Amino acid sequence: MTFKILLNEHPQFGLTVQPGNSYPLGARVRDGGINFCLYAREARTVELLLFATPEDPQPQTTIRLDPKIHHTFHFWHVFVVGLKAGQVYAYRVDGPYYPETGLRFNRNKVLLDPYARSVVGWQNYSRQAAIDGSDNCAQALRGVVVDPLPYDWEGDRHPKTPYAETIIYELHVDGFTQHASSGLVPEKRGTYAGLMEKIPYLQSLGITAVELMPVQQFDPSDAPSGKVNYWGYSPVAFFAPHRQYSYRQDNLGPVDEFRDLVKALHRAGIEVILDVVFNHTTEGNHEGPTLSLRGLSNESYYILENDKAYYKNYSGCGNTLKTSAISGYLILDCLRYWVSEMHVDGFRFDLASVLSRDTTGEPLHNPPILWMINTDPALAGTKIIAEAWDAAGLYQVGHFAGERFAEWNGPYRDDVRRFVRGDNGVVRALADRIVGSPDLYVQSQRDPNYSVHFVTCHDGFTLYDLLSYDSKHNWANGENNRDGTDANWSWNCGVEGPTQDPTIQSLRLKQAKNFFTLWTMSQGTPMMLMGDEVLRSQQGNNNAYCQNNELSWFDWNAVITQGDFLRFVKGLIGFIQSLQVFKHDHPLIVTPQSISEPAIIWHGVKLGAPDWSYTSHSLAFTLSHQEYGESLHVMLNAFHQPLIFELPPLLEGQYWHRIVDTALAAPEDFCEPDMAPKVKQSFYQLEQYSSVILIVQ
């Protein structure tokens, strides 16, 4: 069946329109045209708007879908012959507007396809126009039809690095290269193309995976007045790469540039993990804009209050995506797309515990969407990592759903911070964190590398600020310092903020080395924050979500000015990458004897006698993998005075050699194994607040 439909007040051409198919959702190039399909339950009319250019105020052609021909169940579909990839499109959807019953159709609002793979219209876009009562067509976002097939992947292959050999680097695409010191031409700063030019730096650091803060298209204007949404946890189109990070601004440019980045990272042996946000959207609460899901099927996509005019807010961002069937399809289709067509290697799920709630918001023991992700064959070779909590108090670290999800280990962050700053009552917990948190992950023989351990991440203090501020300083955010967490477990080492006092500067540097020493000596998958390796500071701001400026950017001058510290970090990462004791995939055996399997022996200042008391501030342990002839001895002193530690006796002709002593100045603070000095005594004195790593040679 074929129809000729021409609906434009000033027609320039006619289009051949056919009924189309209800699968797949989105806009797909096929058979000499494009099939459009949209889910819009209870809609009465749907119009497909076709634009000649991204910024045209009105569509060149409007196709009104006949419900008798283009409507199957809750799906609206049409096939338009002759259209090609690059076509700009959007929708108008009309229906009942009764917010108190969950219905929010609004014909005045032009809507973005939830499956749009590229988003344009930003030059004229107005978030406010999507909120008020006016027709916002001239200021609305539009999708672009993308055909993924023509792109040449040049034989690209996923690195498939095991968790046991993975070092994750969490970075912000814009902030990594936006600073003038990046050495990039201005138009490439803050782009996927700019990040490509910094791949050699990541390789030199020993990074095997980058975890990109949100690159799903988000709304930068979803921020307080006068601010910008910098972090990107405000999605508007789950399938589309964020256009503002693209050097190329043609209709298909961001898609190809992102794929170029992935391909280049893979050539360097670096995996790409996306920080994905499926817990909410930028449409916010009942006062937010109507951009897409709200105007298509509000109650299908969002968890509503009993008074359905309002949204349940488990995300802390105004609304919560419902784990309904249609949302589940959206999430799975999206993940499959990023893997199959964009070649990414994994995902970190922001506030993942939201996805364990049912359609009313109650926690589920076996949440269907998480088990579907866990068992999906298209995702079987990917890394899936959960931030196993949400903004409404649901905390699931240690018992998140599924067999494959790794987890951000929040207790590791807190307990390591507390030990290093010298808190009481932490040593027993620290020991658990060092061996992969078996107290949290109680499953027998669970792979310890499914614990992603970190000291800092984007959310909170940077490493240097952790050592420079006792409390947050978020005044620049314009919220009277109310935003951001107060649970920082930080210590300013004697002065709040910057100081020229050499004693305090020395202590901060030593503590930073202590953090990295613990981070590398711990079992699990280590993740570090962009810039911590050069002591990047945000001036005490622990919630820089709206700070798209030098406060948040990576200052590349620090690669030189903090070269000694960078050398220390590179050395530590390279050191653990050379040892099998950090590359196995089963729990360490805790034993007082030498065995062939990877093992650990706990000590205190006295051999075999760890001090688990409340007032203890020291711990030592011997790590060994005798099958490979590896034996390390690690000593930690978080006390305010020096402590003398006994060293394990060795066979005749063997000696302990000092790899790390954080109390020493560069270059003695880290020594490569072939240059490491011999320790001739049977004991070692650790200065206050210091760490030491020895190796048998």
C-alpha cells in the first residue's frame, strides 16, 4: 500500500509515504528510504516534522500519521521513500492533557525522538521555551537520521582487558583538554578529537581504560541561572554523542568523531567505558521542560507520585526513569547500540540502584532490567559497573543484583581516607578493603576485581583538596555552600586551603603518596580521577557540576610543575602491572605460611601480630605469589610519630629492596626494582604518616 502525502503550506516537493513498521524503534535507513517508529501510548495524533536544515524555524514538510494506517498498538510508524541519512526530524504529538492522571500531551511542544542518534538545533534551543505555554518549534531540538553502516572501522577490535589487568582513569572529555595549556588549537580543545591527541599521555600513565563522564547528549542549560551543566548528568538523548564535545559540527560529525576516538583508543590498547545515566532525564520535575519522553508517554517512562501530577525523585534530579517494559527496551537497545555500532567496551551505571526499583519505586530483590543487562548476549563481553546506591538512601554495595556487575566500592574510599588521616578504629576495616572487601562481598570465591576501588572520583574532593581542606568550599556554585557532601573524611594538614608553609606542603605531598601507595597495593580494580596524578585542585569545591572553567579543567602545566609526583604515580602503576600478584582473579588466601597461591600475611610493627585495636594507626602485610617468585612487604604508618617495623626473615642471599618510601624526596620516593636499594637491617623505621613497599630480590 502506497500513499502520496504532502502536508506543507508552501510545498517544495512531494514524498512517497508508506505505512512503515513498528520495529525497530527510532529512525532507520533501509530499502531506499527511512522507517520512523515512535512509542506514544494514548496519543491521538502524531506528526513527523522534516527540516531542511538543523536551524530552520519551521519544518519543510509535515507528515500527519493516519491512526488507521500508521498506528499499531502504542506504536506510530511510517516509511518515507527517498529520504537519506542526515535527514533532520522531530515530532508533534497530541493527546489529553490531564497531569493529575499522568497525561501531559502538549501539541505546542516539538519533541525529540528518544532513539535519536544525533541531536541538532542547539543554536536556537531554549529550555524555557520548552517549559512555557508557547509553540517552541523554532527553539526545539531535532534528531538526525544516522546510518551506521558506511563508517569504516578498519578492523577495530575490543581490547577485552581482564578486570585483573585494568587501570581505570575517570575523565571529563571537555575538561581534559579545554585548558589553554593543553597545547591544542582552540577549536579542538574539549573535544573527542582533542582527547585523541592526548592518548600518548594516557599510555605513558599506564591506563588501560578510560571511564568517560557522560557523553550521552545532555542539556548544558539544565543548571542554576547563570551556570552551565558541566558534568553532564542530565540526559536528553541516550543514543546520541554529546554534540558540544565534537570538533565536527555537521549533522553526522559527532557520531563519526566519537567513533574515531574509540578506534584510536583501541589501537592504543585502551578500553572505553561510558558513564551512563538511566536513572532520570533532563525533563526534571513537574515544572521542567517537555522535550521528549514527557510529551510521548509520561506515565510509561516516569515513576509518578500518587498524585500523578508529580514525580517521584529517587535520583535527586527531579524525576526517576521507570523500569517499565518500554523503558527497559529503551535501555537495552541503547546499550546494544553503543556496543555494536559505537564499539564501546563497557558502562558505569550512575545511581544504578534506581534500576532495582519497581514501577512504583519499591526496591526489588530480583529487578528484571538489571538481570536482562546481566544476561544480555550482546553485552556479554563488556564491563558493567554499578554505582550501587541512589539519592533516596538505597545502598546496595556488596549485594547488587546479578552475577556480572562490578561495583564502585564506596566503603573503600571512606575507610582509606579515614586511615590515612589518622582516625581511630579503622585498621580492621582497612585490612578488608586491601584484600577486596570480603566483608562486603560475601559470595564464596567472588572475583575480588569486581570491587572497583577508588579514593576520589568526580563527585567530591580531588586528591589534593582532600589534603588541603577540612570542609567544602562550594560558594562559586551559588547555593550558599549547601550543595555537595559534608562527609569528606578530609584533613587540611594544618591550614585550610593553599599555603606556602613548607612543612604543610611536605606533609600534603607525603599523604598524597600514601593514598596512591594504598590504592596500588589493594586487590581489586583500581580507578583514579583525572588530574590526581598531578595534584589537580578545585579550590575546595567538592561539587563542581556547574563549573565549566579552569576550576574543573586539567591544567597541563602541572605535568611539568608536578613532574616528580607524576613520576611517582607512573612508577607505582607500572610496578603493579609487572607483578602477577595483582593480576589474579580469586581472593587472596590469608595464611601465616608461604604457599604457592596468591596469599597475604598480616603484621603490625611486630611480625605476625597485627594491631587491630581501636587506637591502632599502623598495619603491615606480606603479599606473595610463590609460583612466580614474588614477595612484597608493605608497611603503613598513619601515626603522628615514627614507628619501627620488624621485617620478615629471608633465605640466605635474599634481601628486601626498597621500592617506595613516601617520606623520602624524589627520586628516592620510588625506585624501579632493578635500581631499588638493599635493606640490610631486620627492621625498618617508618616516619610519621608514611608508607613503605619492599620487594624480595
